[in-house]
Amino acid sequence: MNEKLAVARLKALADPARLKLVRILADLPDEHTLRDERCGTAYGVCFCHLEDRLGLSAPTVSHHLKVLREAGLIEAIRAGRWTYYRLNPAGLNGLLQELAELQPKPIRLELAQ
Amino acid sequence: MNEKLAVARLKALADPARLKLVRILADLPDEHTLRDERCGTAYGVCFCHLEDRLGLSAPTVSHHLKVLREAGLIEAIRAGRWTYYRLNPAGLNGLLQELAELQPKPIRLELAQ
DNA sequence: CAAGACGTTTTATATATATCAAACTGAATC
DNA sequence: GATTCAGTTTGATATATATAAAACGTCTTG
């Protein structure tokens, strides 16, 4: 992952409202999640539910979701008049791998001659 | 980790200059790293080196280091007139664990009766 | 103790951004 | 087609913050 993308993803998560949004999407609340009728696969969580949970205006929630989407952390699906949001697992995984590389390097042993 | 701390750590990393600082500290450049003479354990990287690598003014670099320090991601050590900085592994690890929990939950199987 | 070296803190400023109201868009319904 | 519904985009504003100059604190050295 390039640096710009890593920073964009960190910025996207570095806000209480957006971190909360991601947590809600990670939990997939049964009531407000659109699923495939046959296998139960989750398509996403309804915008209205996210708005309720955040207690922020619709424009503000929409703005935060856009930031997360442009960072590749979530995806949106339109179904008629409603919009459903869900995590993009690849986005979060990419960031996790990037951050894991920042952990202290293991000691390089130099064997005695 | 509480939410405030997680956001503070994400904010701290969500800046090009600070992410670069953390990367430099993760790499521990031999030339500018203070080590224990006997075992070679790294105490930290000299401030002057970080200033050089970032190409920003000393006050700005000092500001960024303070943000990282207050987020618990790095530590500072004074040695005479010089200051050395190093990663605080626990800080980054804590954040990584926090983010790992955001990954999609495994499917809860409901066995047929 | 005076002078210099190395960072930090304070202050000022310009940019970024979180928030909401108002206006807009596209889909469903009458 | 007109109206309503569900979000999004635009515009305005207040707050946060990245940056550097100036002032300061602290340690070393003459």
C-alpha cells in the first residue's frame, strides 16, 4: 500500500463518529441488515440505522460514510430508495498489514567468528 | 483500549510526517541510534536525525514527536543535551489488536434441529 | 558564571475538517 | 406527471491542527 492510501485510511478511522460507524458495520446488527433471502449473506446495514446510532444529522453521517468509502474501508449498495453500507474487508486488512510492518524488527543476530 | 485512546493513536499516525517518524524509528538507522555499549540494545534515535530526515523545522518535528508520545506510541530519553526517541511497542500493539477486532466476524452457524 | 548548543514551548497564521441547513437527485407512489 | 421519500451535495461556519518564528529552559563547556 502506498503512503497516501495508508494516511487516508488512518485519517478515515481517526474520528470518533467514523470509528463508531465501522464498529457498527463490523457487528452487523440483525434488525437493520439487508441479507440474501436464501443464504443469509449480509449486503449491508441501512443508512437510517447508522444515522440513528450516531445521533448526527443525515448530511454529516453521509459525509463520514463518503470519507470511509473513498478510503476503501467500506462499500455502499443502493436498493431502491435505500442505501446499505458494509465493510470492505480488504481495506482494513491492508491497513493492518501496513501497521504490522511498523512493529520493531527482530534482532539481527551476528554470529561470533 | 478505550475509544479516546484508539482515536488519539489513529490521529497520531494519520499524518504523513508522523507516520514517517514512526517508520524511521521502526527501522532504527544504525548511525544515529544510541545503544548500550555492551549488548547493543537500542535506546533510541537522535532528534537531529529525525529533523534531517523530515526536512521540517525543529519546532514542528518536536510537535509531531509530542503528539506521538502523548498517544503512547513512542518514548523519549534525554542524554545530556540530546534527546533520543524510540517506539513503544505496547502502543502500536494495542492499536493493532483494537483494529483487528473490526474485521468481519466469522459466521455464526445455527445447526439445523 | 558566561556563552553556546540542543530541544521545547509559546505565539501566530493558514489550511483542513466536522457539523448542519438548504438545495438537489433519483426512486417509489399516488 | 406531481408528490413524497431517502440520501447526497453544496454552502456556511466554527473548531482543530500543521507549520515556523521567537522566546525559553537546560545541559555542557570555557
